[in-house]
Amino acid sequence: MADNDDSLEDASSEEDEDYDYTHTPASPADIDNIIAEFDQEMRKTLAPSISGSPKQWWKKTEDGSPTYTSPSRLAQRLHEVADELEGALVSKPKTVATTDIKPFPSLAEEALKDAEDPCRIYWDMTFVFRTISDEDRKKLSEEAAEPPRKDFTPRKTHWRHHRKKKPFNHEVFVKKAQLAGLVTSSYLSTQEDEIYVRVGATHERLRNQADNIDFQMPLHEARLRTLARRGLPEQHIAPMDIPERTPPADGAHAFSRFRAFEYIHGKFDTKEELEPLYLRTHEHAYHGGVSERSLFNSMRRLKLIWSCLNDDRSKGGANIPIEKHVAKGKHGATRETLLAALAMHDRTERKYLFDVWVRAPWATPPQRMPLEAYKEYFGEKQGLLMAFKAHITQGYGLMAVFGIVVMLWWAAIHAKSGEREKYEITASGSIVIYAAVVALWSICNTEIWKRTERTYALEWGMVGYEEKEQRRPQFKGLHDMHDPVSGRPGAFYPPYKRRRRTLCGVWVTCLCIAVNLLFLLLCVWMKTEEGTELYFGLKGLGFDQKFYMIATVLNSFGILLFKEGYERIAVRLTDAENWMTDTVYADKLIAKLTAFNFINSYFSLFYVIFFMKMPGHKQDKFEKLQKSLIILLASVIVSTNMTGFALPYLKLYKKMAREGGIDAHGEEQKVSVPENSYMMVECDEQLDNIKATTQEATQYGYITLFSAAFPGAPLMAFVNNMFQMRTDGYKYLCTYRRIQPYGVEDIGTYQSIFELMNYTGVMSSFLSIIYRTRVIPKYWPERWGGGWPEHSPTKHQLDCVFMVCCGFFACVVLVIRLLIDDVPFDVELQIKRNDFLNSKIIDHVADEADAVVLADATHCDIAVHQRDSMEDYLTFDELFNNDDEDEVTDGDDADTDVLGPGEVVHPA
């Protein structure tokens, strides 16, 4: 953490940040004066004497002119002169107000145009800027009035860091956006404290940008099949008749659930012959209520406009790191005024999604929810996370049914048992059966998700997305050094610097875990009789059991507070590590949160079942574990719904009151649509998704790790997830700002985390059943020295049972993983079809020549000869030259060392 951050530079945006767009045009005489002044300085430059020390090289000469012996000093002065010339030559006006130059048609008038009219403008994004106060304007004027440095004193850092940073305001943003081919319209807010800049793009501009970045688009199945079967003779591509079934002689069986040209995606190209191949919005299985014929729905338009703004100029973008400027603007930087980047809701598509998702019947199975519609509005990243929640919720539903059966079984045992058989439940075989089913379900659930995840990647065109992922705007590479692989500027960060920061993050995480453990140990100690008697004197008064519940509730609140606190620390630590892509950044943040949450969420339960000393029967521990599990799981569910659904409403009301959406009497006021969007709750797409999935992993751990204690846990998780799936859709549509859509290929590190939960859960179940229940003693054979309840197996025998169970489970897991492929055969086949069809139809890769030129035979001899006439016949020793080794010499006398026929040389 002690690295010199001044040595870092974001090379992708440095050039634009230093460019001054507010110069006034200069006359030719001014330009001549600038050049003459620099020429005079160069003529007065004197070289240092040979005997002079390096320190004298920076001193001025007697007449006051500087020396330019150092290359960096000369380069710095040349750059200053270039800035002066650049500013003098700029002829653009200082303020560009699009609405003052030419008013644009309203959105209603634009909607009357054809959806693929090249001049139709889609206004899908709005940017909010803070108006500059008088104090800020005065500060900027003072900085601008400062004379340039003339005394070229030594500088320890790179000369670029001493150049004045130009302010990033709405004027600079508008000019950059317009230079990138976008259109803008600006206006003041109702309270006149913000400037709203609507950003739009014509249909033609969207098409060009899609071509620039090779934007993936779904292809029309029927038209693609027709073109493939016809072939492209002008491109030397033969007709392609791809089979979908086996030959009729073999029964004409379908060997894939996908048709040959189904779910094929290709990069967009503006070539006229490829235009009909791309699927239009009204032709999607999900159409979002849009019946017009258009290439791009609102989700794809947002991606393309975001690319127009963020990508560098080589890809047709404006090279504006939006997220970076928003982060600086929210922290109140004087030169940064960008407060928010708003992705505007599409009313038609939002209403359609609200009807099919939020108002979906409660009897709809989770995986039958319209996930395609959800993905087409919020993007693939949000869609995949919702698909994962639907997948795991359906699994909870299956386990909930079995858990109810087990709970009824326990109730029947309790009803039939008398006072003497009070603890019969811990000796029931139902615990073993339920734990085994949960273990098998958890393994199969994660293995099936691997296949489902890959299928979604195919259907949504996300295969290979991580290989082409762009770098994060917050990434800071070393200046003066390019990426050692691709040569990209500013895209390299030394491993030794990141290693130091990573080690610092590990130490901070360990410290947080240690503090958390102290709190958890205090809560666990308070649940014991010693803690109750020492501090509260409640032992013997009938309050010890009630105080146990109070301590458990306190433990649950502490877990929530520690979780929220460490999340903020983990985000700062991961930011400092400076990872290049969002995928790697998310994986590192998830690893930190998982390590902390595992201790924070499960330590007290592990302590109760395995380490707490409690006199009495083993059933007492199971009862305490069951009560603790119910309280902790309920607290997680309630806190998740409060922070994810109820709390945003309070934030929305507060923001509306502050921004003028509600007057002093509580009545709503009419404001513009972008102002309404700005009042909505801000959604940090990446961090919010990580938090939501971490909460899902925590809930999953309570079920798999302690399944034997409370079979009703899957039912609680199932009901909670069914409710959350609808409330998440509601809050993202009606409470939160629209999520900026992003792509994703898989759930990343969470796949490994859930697998780790599975293995840890099985081990926990084995340990608790073997050592903390009476199941093994009850069914232990008498011939092995058992006989319940008089005899019980020894500790050594229990250890043997545990190792046998672990070995058996490892074999079961190995068999399941061998039987269930990570990627289904038909998905792998369809991916290869996709690559092949793209190479032929989109890239026009010609077929290889099949004709082979053979030379004519010059001689034909079929006679069989008695001997080979090509070479002499040799013995085996002659063939390998063994005759040369028959003589062995020792010393100088070769004659005395020749061995006779019967002589033998011993090793001694």
C-alpha cells in the first residue's frame, strides 16, 4: 500500500483529460509570437560545461534563459508550446448547446418514424452534471490565471503529472460525445442545481458502432438455413446441408436438442447482403411488447451507446471513462461535475416485463419464469444471476417436500415416545436418510448447474465473452510501458506491486476475522451456564433458556453488522489491488467476502454442535443447534428483504424530497422523466450482484452444513426465494435506476464456493451424526461388541465408521462427476456449428481446394525377385556396427589387453 501512486497513469484517458476545450481562437499574429518566443529560448540555450556537476545542469544561465540538457526538460517545454499552439488553433465555440442550435423532434415524433430509419434518434441515456458554484468557479479561475512554470526545477515524477488538469464538465462531455457521432440535448433541472444532458444515437450510428466492436447479434434461423444450403459461390463456399438426424436406415433419430441453425450468433456487419440475417426485435421469442421491426431493442442500444462513450477512438468511441468521472463527481471534486449516468427505462418493454414477471402466478415453477424476457431487458449478467436463483430455488422446493416428510416423521416419534424415551429422535434413522439425501442433492444440483450455465451461454451468445472482455476504467497501468503481450498502452501493472497490496489485504482480512472471532466467542460463552451465572445471575431462576435465545438474537445482529462493515473494507482492499477486468475484480472480492462470511456466519453453529460442553443428553445439543439455526436463518432472510426491498423505498422518498419530486406538503410534483430517474435509488450493478449472490451462498450454507438439525430450512429458503424473485423484479423496474446491461459467461468463483459448501456440508453431517447422535450405537451389531443401549462402539470404531463414510462419499462424488459432463454434447456441438457458420457466412472464409494433382506412374513392375538387389545382406551386429567394439584396450599396451576366446574379465 506504500507504493507511489503518482507513478500510475490511466493512459486511456490521460490525453483527453489534458485537452482544453475552452480556448478562444487566436489571430495569426499571436501564433507567430508563440513560435518566436520558443525560437528565442532555444537560441539562448547553453550546454553545461564538462566539469559541471549534474545539479548545475538545472540552473539558469546568466541572462536568465534555462538549459535544456535533460531530455525530459526539453520534452516538457516542447509539450507546453504544443499546448499553446493547440489552444490557439482551436476554432470551436466555447459552449455547444444543442438545443439552442437546432431543436430535436420530441420522443413522440421520433416514435412515428420507421424503427430502422437511419436518421431516427434513440435517446436512451441521460447524464447529470452539477452546476458550478461561484466558489468553484473562482477557484478554477485562480488556477487558470497562474503563470506557467519557467524555472524548470528538478522533478521526481513524470512531467505529465505537472500539467494542469482541465475540468470535466458538461461542455467537455458534450463536445466529446458529439465528436463521437452522438447527439445531445441539455437543460436545467427544476431546482436549477443540475444540468441534464440527454444523449442519443441515430440508427445509422448504432449500426456503425456495432460493426466497429463486432457486436454479437442473434441470427434468424430460417434465413440462415436458406443461405447456408444455397452456399456462396462468389466467395468459393459450397452449399452446407448440416444434418440434424441420423440416416433413415438408423431410425432418423435426433442426436441434439438444438436444430442445426438454432441459437446461432454472429458479429454484426453493415454489409448489405448480411442485413436480413440478423434477428429483429419482433422476431424474438421474447419481444417485450414491441411489435416494430428493429435491429436493436433498448438493452442492446444501451450497450452500443455505452460503447460509443467509453471505448477508445480506434473502436469509434469518445474515450470517456464514465464510471471514473462519476466516482470523482460524487466525491465532490472541483473539476469533476458528473453525478450520474442514467440508463433510461423503455416504457413499453418495462410494462411488458412487469406484467409477465412481477404479476406472474405464484404457482409458476421458478425455472418456468420468463428468464429470456428478464435477460433482454436487464442484460446477460443480471439474467444469469436470476437464472441461477431460479435453478437453486427449484432445488429448494424439491428438498422442502422431503424435509416436511422428515419433520412429520419426527413429530410422530415424539408423539409415540414417553418420558423415558424423550430423546429418541437422535437415535432415529431419519437423520441419516435426510442427511444423505441433502448431500446427494447438493452434489447433483451444482453439477447440473454447470450444464445449465453453459446452455445459457450458448443461447445468449456469451460463449468466449471473458476472452474479449474490456479492461476496467478504474484500472491504472504504468505510463511509459505497454502491455507485454498485446502492446496496448497503459495496460500493464507490475506483479510485485500488486503482491504487496494483496499481502496487505490478507493481513487486514485476518485482523477482521480475529476481531469477529472475539465477538463470536463472547456470544457463545454467554450461552453457556458459566456466562449466564457469572454476569446475570439467572441460573436457577428459570431464565437460562430464555437468555440463550437472547444471546442467539444478539449473535445474529452482530453477524449482520460485521458483514456490512467488512464488505466496505473488502471493496477498498480490492480497489487498491488494481485488477484489470471486472471478472477478475469480482473473483478477488468474492474470495475475501467468502472467507470472512464463512467464519462470521457458521462459527457459532459449529461451536454449539462440536465444542460446547454441556452436561446431559446429546439431544440437548441438537435442540440448541436447531434453535440457533432457525434464529440465524430467519435473521438472514428478514435482513435481506429489509435491505433489498423496504430500505430502497425510504431512500427513494428521501431523494424525491431533496430533488423536488415531493413538496413540503408531501404531494408529488411534475418533473422531467430523467429527473424522475435520477431520484430513483442508485444501483451499483457489480457490487449489488456480488452482495446478492453472497447472501444466497450464505443461505445455501445453512442448509447444506447443518441439514441434520433442521429439515425445515429448505422450506424457509424456498419461500424466501420465491418472494425475492418477484420483489427483485419490482425494485429494479420501479424503485432502482435501470441497470446498465453487461455481459457475462458464468457465475465465476461462486461455482467453486458452492462446491466447497457441498463437501464441507457432507463432512459436517458425518461428524455430527457419528459423534453427536445415538444412531450408530443403536444400530451397532452385537457381534462387533455393541448392543444398544447397554453397549456402544468405542472411539476407535467410530473413527473407522467416519473414514469409511468419507471414502464412500468420495467414490459417489467421483462417479457422479464422471457420469455428468460439465458441457452437454449437444451444447458443444452447437458451439462448433456456431464457429463454423460464422467463418463461412460472416467472415466468408473460402473452402479449401479438394482436388489433388497426382503424377503419372513412370514404371510398373509386379515381378517378385529371389533376393533384394538394393543393398547387401548384413548380420545384426554388422548392421549396428558392433564389430568395432570387439577389442577392449586398457592403458598404452593394446596387445596385452586383447581377450582370448575363453577369457573372462571380472569387475574387480
